[in-house]
Amino acid sequence: MAPTGSRRPGHSRRAQYGTFLNYLLAVAGAAAGGALLLAAMGDASAFSGLRTVATDLAAPAGEAGAGARAESQSLLRTLGAFFTKGSRVAQLEREVAEARVRLVEAEALHEENRELRAMLKLAQSDPRPIASARLIGSSSSSTRRFALIGAGSDQGVAPGMPVVSPLGLVGRVLEVGRSSARVLLITDSQSIIPVRRASDGIVALAIGQPDGTVQLKLQSLGINPLKAGDAFVTSGSGGLFRPGIPFAVVAKPTLDGAIARPLSNPASTDFVIVEPQWDEARADTTLPPPAGGQ
């Protein structure tokens, strides 16, 4: 059969030559690589120059890559901090608020312990108290001055009994319920209490004032000996209040006495003690007779 006219006899020959040439190049490359490998195994420093040149050429690209990697990591950290900053700040603010609350609670507990220690000293003194109670509230802004305590008839509290805080006299019981009592404060206008100056026994009457102070009126007229800073205590005259209870300090002398500030402030008092009424006559009978008396 005769060959077709479209077949070119030289096409297959060129393809064979190209394939043969590729094989030769591959064998030559493999032989060169093997020779280089054997040379490197025999002398490790043979190609150090080429390696250093290659390293120098690749160093800028490596530095650029490392810088880009560092920048990307910094950017990721910045973005992470940006998104988590709000929650961290809120958490820190909560921790600070909780620490402040704990500090306030510790200070309040310290102050309460101090008051309780002072109350314990009062409870161990004579006369023995009837009851100890918490001062629930007081009417400090009214023209009449009252307070409410958490003890009543069930605890033995009765009208007329003195109410004392660690700082001094608070008032006297006015009305009594089963578990609470109403107290007439010493700053009430209806409160009149015999007092004396602690240093020398000068007597006066203490009358409550609407502004929360007490007016001291001297019983003996003449030159006013009172001065700012004088301390007054209860005198025990007329019964009801035992003598020596801290009462007030003179703030400003007047023509017939002074204006004084009570030592015990109901607004800053938590605990009080209810004492029995002072029986002046019975107290006198319990005193030992004078020397040589019958």
C-alpha cells in the first residue's frame, strides 16, 4: 500500500532525537550532582563559598519575610488587645469596686468592734444594764428629737430608763413596746437634765435645743465661769440619771450659761445600753456611814 501524502518522514526522527537528548541531559545532570555530592562528602568546606554567596543572596528576602511575620504578629496582638480591652477593663473595674467594698466592710467592722468593746466596758460597770440594743433610727431633722431602739418590755425595758452610748448619755425611754422602745433624746426641747462641770462640780440645767445642741443654764447667777471646752456630766440630782455620765462640751458661753454640744450623736451611734433608773435615796443609804457615826 502506498504511503499517504500527508505523512512527513522527518517528524518522528526529530522527536526521537529530542527524547534522546533529554535522556543525555538527565544523565549528565545526575552524574554532575553525584560528583558534587561525593566532593562535598569528601571535603565539607569545598562549597562553603557558594553556600555563603547563596546565603547572602537569600538574606534580604529572609529579613523581609521575618519583618513581615513580626509585623503581622504585632498587628494580630494589637487587634486582639483592641477587641479584648473592653472586657479586661470591665473586669479590672469590677475587681477595684469589690476591693473598695471589702475595704469599707472592714472599716465598718473595725468601728463596730470598737463600739462593742466600749459597750462591754459599760456592761461591766455598775449599775448593771437592763439591756443592750441597736439604735434603729432618730429624728434629727424634726423640732422634736426622738430615737428608736431594738429592745422593749420583753427585755425588761421600762419608761424613764436612761439610754447610754459609749460616748455618753443619749436620752431616756419614753414609750415601750414588746421588742422596741421610743427614746426622748437629750436634745429635745422637753428634755431637762441636771448636770455639773466635771472639773469642779458647778451645777447647771441642760435643756435641749431644736438645732441639736443643749443650753446650759447656771443655777447660781453672777459672773459666768464657763468657757469653751468645759466638759459636763450628769449630776445625779433628782434621780433618773446616775451621776458621772458624760454629757456635753461647752461650745460658746452665754450670759447665764453656755451652748454645748452633746458628746453622743445618735446619727453616728449603732449600739446603746439601757440602764435602770438612778435611785438617789437608795444610793445614799448604801453608802458606808462616816467614821464615828452610829
